[in-house]
Amino acid sequence: MTKDIDIIDINMILFSSYRMKVNRPYPIVICYLLFLAYCLRNLLRFDFKYKSLNRCLFLVPSLNNRRTLEPIYRLLDKKDYTTLEGYRFELPWSIVAWKSLCSLPKFHRVYKKLNKEDKLLIRQFYTIFFTTYGIHHVAQQLLERNPNTEMIVMANDHLTFCRVISMLAPAYGIKTVYTQHASVTERFPALDFTYSFLDGLDSYHKYRSVARTKGKILLSGSPRFDELKKIRSGRAKNNIIGVACNSIDRLEKVVELVNHLIDNTDYKVVVRPHPSMQHTFPKERFGNPRITFSSPDEESSFEFIARLQVLIANESSIHLDSLLLGVPTILYNFTDNATIDWYSYLKNGLMDKCDEKSLIVEHINRATVRPDKVKDFYAALGRLKLVEGNQDIDDVTREILRVLEV
């Protein structure tokens, strides 16, 4: 049933973190017409089959999520777990489209009650909001058809499907496990999982500032850090600067800084687009033989960073990856907007910020790693610390390992 679905709460991350991406959205009538065409396309895919699930389900909606969860499920027998990778293509999306289309009257009643600013955001991301109804229906059906599923593991707590399925799981007696795939902010949803494995005290305090936390919370670090020791031990100093960029950055500013580095230093430069950009990233905009590219498909962020002397990036959790490898990092704003300090890296003194390309060489020369500043952002793997809940640490860990059969 969709009558009690709160599409605003489910997609709250859009309201808290994506307002800066609202850019002249379509009128609501145009949104409806475009969504009708979207539904027709997806209905014609004739994708109505539900996937069979094993006892443990891993939600893997992106490459970064897969790299976080793979160290767990690769230790399991394949008959004991199922992955939903790129769930847009592994769920019966024709049913999602049809159920969402049938729920447009409900959506419109919600839309009419919103203020003007919220309506603009809804229209900017209309497909996400419209399909929430269908995703909720399909997630519910998926769990009902798979009564043997005992645990759901995820590394994302704010995407629509992850939010929906984590909300539904307790009603089916399914335990939920959450581990971070990146740093978090105070704008994230409230922490509400059976077990939450957090990166460190910084993440814990941020979740506590959002709302009262629930479940057993352990400061353990994330499985994505498993390769740290191996890569750190083999890291060599190279005459290479890394520039990482993501979808919020202006390409012109990235090109401008890279060209400045080429013209004013003897460094080689490796440019790494975010995984969501790698197949559309215009490499032709960078024309110097001293510029190469890092493909997220071919090497992890740690493997990329291990080649560097210094990393330069806008606001991104890749800064933490770099510091944990002992590679200095500089925050450089590749947008026209003010720096927000999403992850509190600047506030906590993890790195310096450079505002002008003319000063970048000076920042590179003095860039350093401050281990004492990093410690609250990373709890060493294997040193689990129970900070909430009344269950013994060994019992919590043993229960998780028993269900996962690690």
C-alpha cells in the first residue's frame, strides 16, 4: 500500500543537501508529461520479474558501494548471499513505473501542500520523487517473496531504495547492517539500523546531532579501508600531483588548474573523475602528455592516491582516503559557490584550503598530513568499540559473523 508513504521523508537528503543543484526546473505540467513518457518507455521494457534473494542481501547501487561491501561478501558462500548491483536494472522497473504512474494523484496532493522553494526542488528531481511510490511497492513485494532473507547490508543510508528497504525490513524480521562508503555530514538521515559500523567518532557525533540514534553502533572503520595496510607499505614517492573531480565541479576550473600546474611546475598530473562521470568525462579537454587519467573502474581511490605526492580535490571524502595513506591533500574549490566544508575537514584542521590557482604551488610545497587531526575520522579495523546498546561487543560481532557466516 502506498497511502502512508512519506516521499518527503524518504528523500530528505535532497532537501538537506541538493538545493544548490536546483537550476530552472520544468513547470509541473511538463514534469508530468515527461514522466508519462518515462513510464511508457519502461513499461515497454516488459521487465516484471522479481529477483530471488538468498539469506543475506547486499545493496550495491554504485561502484564505491561495491568496493565497500565486497570485502564482506567475497568471504561468504555464494549460495548464502545476493547482491543488487545497479538496482535500477535488477528490479522489475516496469512495475516501478506502473505503480508510480498510478500514484500521481497522491503525489499531486503532497506537492500542492509544499512551499515554493520545496516545489522547485521537487520539480528538479521529479523522477526520483515520482518513482518513490513504485520503488516502495517493489521493495515490499521483494521482501514478501523472499521470506528466507535474514539480513540486509548496505553502505548507503540516503538513496531512495536503500531508505525504503531499510524502513520495511523490521516488519519482516530482517536485520539491517550499515557501514559507510564515505564520510558523512549532519545533513544525513537519522541512524536507524540493527547494526551500524561507523568510520569513527566524527561520524558518530554527526549522526547524534541529527536525531536520537537506534540500534547497536560500533566504531570500527569501514571494509573499504581493508586495503590500506597493503597499499601504504608499497607506496613510493613520485613526482605526481593528483586532481580528483566530481559532478559538482566546473570542468573549466579543473582544466584551468591542471594547465596551471603543467605550466608552472615539473609535476606530472593524474586527473581522476568521480565514478559516476568516468564514461562521459571529456579527456580531450586535457591535451598535454604530462596529463594522464585514473579510471575508477580500473583502480581504487587508494591505488590512485598511492602514486601521488599531493592530492588536490574539491569537497569530497577522497581527502580522507588520501590522508589515511599519508599523502597530503589540498581542498581547492572548482565551483563558483562558497565552500561549505560538508565533512568538517577544514573545521577540524585536516588540511588547508587554496582559493587561488596562483597560490597552489605554495600550498603544495607546505602540504602535510596531521595524524592527530585524522584520528577521529577513522577507527582502526579490528578494534571495535561499542558506543550504544547494552549488548556485549563480542556478542554483537559474533551475531553478525554468524548470520554472514564469515
